[in-house]
Amino acid sequence: MAPIAELFAYCLLPNHFHQLLSIKDQGDLEDSREGLVSAKSGTFLGTYVKAINHRYKRTGSLFEGRYQRQVIGSENLFLNTLVYIHQNP
């Protein structure tokens, strides 16, 4: 994610994950942001699913549906989200 975003926190769980990212401004990127976040997230998810499937000797999908993004619109919400992610098991 480094070329397009800064990762502040993450928590990987067997059936879902949380990550807190700050997406870089368009001017800081060589290519358009359009699609980059989705592509990087897809690579991240694919790698995670393969690792879990290998570890638990399983196949197929791990997550239901597509991942969900939430825009963090304030510093207070950012801090609350950061604490929430770090308090996950």
C-alpha cells in the first residue's frame, strides 16, 4: 500500500479484517488513484485468503461479499477507529 496510502493500523481475523489507511493526494501519485486502491486491496485480500486457506487446509472464498470502505471524516473518528482496531483480538 505504501505507494498509494499510509497504513496506520490493521487487524487480521479468520473471517474479516480491519485496516486504517490514509490515501495519498492525487498530486503525490504518478498514476491516477482511480482503481489503485481497489487493485492494492484486492492483492492484499488475495494473499491473506491464500495464507488462511493454506494454514487451515481449506479452499474457496473466505469473505462474504466485497470489502467495505468507510471515509473517516474527523480526527475524533480517526482516533476512535484506531483504538477500536488495536483492541481487536
